[in-house]
Amino acid sequence: MAITVNKAKSTRTPATTPAGVDELLSPLEIQGWIKVSRPTFYRLLKEKRLPRHDLTVGCKPR
């Protein structure tokens, strides 16, 4: 027999980006914006044709 738990619905509103704060993008999202493949993206970073990330969240660059 399975035991189920009824969780109370959250009344919090979804998180939104505060005014004046840029959204943090992942490398995959940036690749989609500039329409390049993963190897090309990292080659452009290595050649310094794209700026390096300036923030790391956990172990992921943003």
C-alpha cells in the first residue's frame, strides 16, 4: 500500500528578476543566442573574441 502526503500549496509568487539586474545566462543559452555550436563557442572564448564569465554559481559559469 502506498502512502501519499498532501502538500500545502505555496502562496509565494514566482521569483522574478529585480529591476536593473541582468539575468544570468548559461553557456548553452548564449550559444543559442549567437547560433554557434559548442566547440565554436569555446573556441571563441579561448581566442578572447567573447568575454569570459564573471560569475560562477556553484560550479557553473554564468
